[in-house]
Amino acid sequence: MRLFLQWTSVLPVLAWLLFFSGLIHDSTFFQIVASVLLIGSVMSAVHHSEIIAERVGEPYGTIILAVSITVIEVSIIVSLMMSEGQQAASLARDTVYAATMLILNGIIGLCLLIGGLKHYEQNFSAPSVTIALISLVSIIVFTLVFPTFTESVQGSYYSNPQLIFASIACLVIYSTFLFAQTRRYRQYFLTIGADENEEAAEPIVISNQVFIISLVFLLVSLGIVVLLAKTLSPTIESIIISYSLPKTLVGVVIAAIILLPEAMAAIIAARKNRLQTSINLSLGSALASIGLTIPSVAVVCIIMGMPIILGLDIKSIVLLGLSVFTVMLALSSGKSNVVYGVVLLVNLFAFIFLMIYP
């Protein structure tokens, strides 16, 4: 009974009850309550997926965690695209682009800044960063850059054969990265330090009862996140438009909601002098966000005959290139510095500022 009374179980149930009550559509107060429950349900989903990951072990645990987050992202994107049609053709691109910029500049920037301020200098594995960034750069170019310059279809679109090729390329690269992280080069991704050595930690025992409950509540949490996000998206969009802000900010808000649990976990790890864990979370989330989301959305769009805009404009490509290049330089030495964190956060503010004032 105690397992059912924890916040990770109570919040998704409350969110389902509020959704079926129909009060969200008629009251601003209940829309605010729904927003709080939405964020709580996202965190609950990640919590239960981590319990499942701990039980099944690697590499399956990492796959389950990544797929759980991707299910949230894909479900929200696809549901909005199906409800809004042509008007939401660029939603997948905007959300993935926003997630990448938030991770590279926001999460990593905050981790470097906060960790550097508290611990002066932190160490991490440079080879792990190289493996992740090489994979990430290739996926970014295939999904967000090439569509702008291809000639088979006019505009920032891929033709179906090109979309299939890009999707397969993303899956191959991400799968190879996952294999390297969990098997072949696992030692590169382990936190080093006598007080934070993962191998020295006592293993957590997950009983069958806890495992089954977490599996059930993972599905419950994912389901209500999709429904609440779809229900609240018109309100979010109307608020953004009422302040004369660009509609592309909707993608930033969705990405921020999805990335909130990873961001909190990464920042807490940096404060505990476990920057390697922060980097693993950040770059792993960026790879999963693009490498799994784009292929999933592509399959749905091809089957349903829905258009999907992937290519970024030149300004966005330059900002994305600046972010990737800055992260590469900042993480190349294997040692952190508060200057790197400040520069990355300035890049993030430039991304948001130029979105509002193009």
C-alpha cells in the first residue's frame, strides 16, 4: 500500500482524474493545476523507468529509459501534428531543435557553471565526450541540415526515400553509440573517484512487486502526459501568441517539459562532483531526442501521408553549429571551467532572443 501512496504514483492518478473530469476546458485554475500535474507525471514516468532500468540491467535498462522519454516526445508531436495538420508540419523539427539547443547550451552550461563554482575544476572522460559528439554531429546534419539543401523536393523537406535513409542512419548511429556506452567502451562512461565510484556502490534490490508496479505506473504516466500536453497545447499557444511571441516557442516549451527530469538530475550530479554523470545524461538525452524521435515521427508521417518539415533556416543552422562547436571545445580537455558554462548559457539566451527578435 505504501508504494501506491508515493507521489510518483499519486500524481499520475490525480492527473487522470482531472483529465476525465472535463474541468480543464472551463477553468484557468484547473489548467494551472493540470500543468503542475503534467510536470509531475513526466518526472514520475522517468522515476519508474529508472526503477525498471535498475532491475533489467544494461544495456536494456538504458534502452527502456531512452524509449520512455522518446515515447513522450513522439506521442506529443504526432498527436499535435494529427490534430493541427499542415500547420504543425514543422513541430517535430522545432521540438527536436529546441531540445538539442536546451541540452547543449542550457543543461551542459548550467552543469559546468554550477559544478565549477562549487568545486573549481571537475574531471570527466574526454573519450566519452568524443564518442557522443561525433554521433550527435552526424545525426544533426542528417536530420536538421541536409533537408534544407536537398533538391528532390522543394523546400525544407525530404523525399520519402531520403527520409527513410536518414531515419535508418539515425538508428544505426544511435544503436552503435548505445553499444559503445553499455558494452564495448563502457569504462569511458563510468564516474571516476573514490567517493563516487559506481562499482563500489551497493546494488539496489528491486523486488518483483516493485518492478510490476513501476511498469504499470510508467504506462499510466506516459499516457496522461500525452493527453495533458495535447489538451494544454492550445492554451500554451494562445498565451504565446497573445504576447506577440513566435509560435515556434511552443516547441521550446514542449522540449523543456520533456527534458526537465534529465536537467534536474544532471545539475544535482554536477553539484555532487559527478560531472561525468551529468555529461552522460545530457549528451545521451540529445542523441535519443534526435536519433529516436525523428525515425519514429518519420514512420508515422510516411504511413499517414503527413508532411514533415525538417530542414532549419540558415540562422538556426549557424546557431546550432556554434553550439556544437562550443561544446566540442569546452569538453575536449577532460576538465571543466566556469567560463565554458557562461559561454554556453549566453548561446542559449541568444537562441531564445533571436527567436523572439529574428
